Amino acid sequence: ELSLCALFMAGSGTPFQKATQVLLFALSACVMVCPQQRRDYIRSVSGGVWHKALLVFLYLWGGFALVGQRIFIFPLDVLPSLRKVAVFVLAVLWFVPVTNTGLWLLHVAGERLPGWGKRKLPLPWFCAACLMLLLIPAAVHLIAFNPGISSMDTYSCMVENAKNLRGMEDWHPAFYCMLLRAVQHVWDSTYPVIFLQWALWGYVFLDLFLYLRKKGLGDALLLGTAFVTGISPGNFIDLNTIWKDIPYALCLLWAMITAAKLTLDKDIYRGRWYVYAELAAALTGIYLLRKNGVVPFLCIALALLLALARNWKIYASLGLAAALVLTVKGPVYSALEVQDVGRRGMYIGLGQDILGVYYAGGDLSPETMEIVRALTFGEPEEFQYRPNYASSSYEVDVSPGEFIRCYLDT
């Protein structure tokens, strides 16, 4: 296991930091404990074809998560070599005992939780366990690293805009900057913003797990999901990042949970007013926290109107969300003299995809090439394209319909 770890780290092309290498070597040694008990447990839970297929998927996913992007994706124009594919196989083999040990330890921990032998844990125990699994990794990361590590967007929102709201450009949504300003009035630091994101994260996921619990999913599966969700670096690092996308994504999930309650279990939740209030709050956040939030807002609203056409409360909920949006975008923005930026920067995200196709040697229509020239300041041959950072021009003056047509064609 130690040898496999050394080989895939040396051969993948991924620049593993020293601290990460130490942790991976330590993990390689730790997963060798109690091999017989682990093997017996895995054998007992993998009798069916589907169980074996799921295990194999976990092994492959683990190997890909470690080294896959440097082997199969980047650089975009280079095919993976036989040597790199061999390195991926080594990473998958290394991940087999890691996965098996993790599953076995979850089983051992589950057996020792109070009430585990019963059908369900006591509700307070279940809620406390979920929140601990969701938040402890984020707390450890917050202690270990500088809070709020992010990008220049954070500085623009927290310093340039939040402290100078009047007359700001609505590039980073003014509503998000207004929320940051309200937090700064109480405590001018990154910490309260992060703690509020923790609160929203914990509330939304606990709401999800309690809903699924009522639907009949077992506590073991839900707590295991909470563990995997909380321990995922992509989750706990983002949770400690001050970026509008974090509350936006949580509002999206929150809206989907409430929509599920109102459509799949409408007989249970039809008369519960707080669910409609939650839906209105989530949809308002979706619309106002990101410039492109209008798209999922309209899609979710239309779907709910079609599914619940005879439920007057859904009209009231959607009407409340629309009223909140219009109030913020109208009188509030007018009072603060918020400046509309029009189409400036509208295509920066999707433009990255078009540039990716162009620089990977793909075929583009003449109309799309005009967009490429606009994105690259008129010099596509000289432009330094990076897949993970948008440094292209914000000045692409085409209609949304024309851009989307070119995008879909590409």
C-alpha cells in the first residue's frame, strides 16, 4: 500500500504538497489495521452483483478523484499515455483498502451508537450526529487555515462594494454585497460570514436528511451520506470561502427539497405554511445571489405551477418571491443608485467553454469565431487560455439568443 502510494504520487503529474504526501502515507499505513475483520465485513455486504458493481465504482471514482484530471483531462490536447493509465490503475488499487476500511469503520461506529439496533436513533441523537459530521471537517479547516480564502471576487464584494454600496455596479450582485454590509455592521470580519454559511449549510442538509428519514431511508445510510458530504474537501473548503456561489448553491438545494415535499408528498405538506415560506426564501436567494439566477428561478417556478396548478398556496409562495425580488431590484436598488452593467461580462463563463473547444482544435462556425475574437481582445493566437481561470474580455456585444445558438452549435 505504501509502495502504490509512492508510485501514483510520483507518476501522475499532480503536484502533491509535502503535507498531503505525509497524510497519504499515514493513511496507507492506517488502513492496514484489522485486515481479517475488514475482509469478512466487505464479503458479507457484497454478495449481489449490484453491490459488487457499486464497490468497483467507488474504487474507480477514488482513483480518478486523486489523479484522474492530470491523466485524462489536462492538458486538453494531449491524449493519456500508457504510462499514465498504468499510474491510474495503481491509484485505483491503492484506493481499494482505503474504501473497504472506511466502510468497515462506519459499520463499527454505527454498531456503537446508542439506539443503533433499533429501527431509528432518537431524533436529538440523529440531528446532533448529522450536524457534527457535516460541520466538524469545516471547523478543523477553519482552525488550520486562514478563514475566507477565496479570490479577488471576495475583496470586490466585501471591501470595494459592501463598504461603498451607493452607486456600485451590479456586476457582483448588489444584493449579496448588501448582505455582507449588514453582517459587517455587527462584526467586521470574515468569520461571521462563514458562520452564517455553516448555519445555512447545516439547516438545509438536516432538512434534507430528516425528509429522507420520513421517506423510510435508514439512519445508517443517512449518517454515512452526512459523513461523505462533510468530509469532502470540495465542500468544507468552499464552506469556508466567501463567495456568492456558496449561499446560491445552498438555496438551489433548499428549493429542490421544498419542491420535492410539495410535489411528492403534497398530502403531508400541503397545509404546512412554513414550507411555502421556505420556498419563497430559497427562490428569492436563487434570483438575487447570482446574475444568472433568473434561469433556475423561472424553471423551478414554471415546473411547480404545472405540477401544483390547483394549489393556491403555491401561487402565494411564488408571488411572495416575485414581490421580494421586485422590491430589491426596484426601490432598494434605486435608493442605493445601483448601476446596471447590461451585457458586460454576461458571457464570461460560457465563453470559457467556447475557448476550450477552440484551443483544443475544434471546429467553430464563422459567427462563433467572431465571439472568440471578441473574447480574446482580437488576438486569439496571442491569448493565453487557461481552463480554470477566465481572463477573457467582458465586452462581447451580441444578443443572448445569438450567443446561445453559437454555444449550442459549438
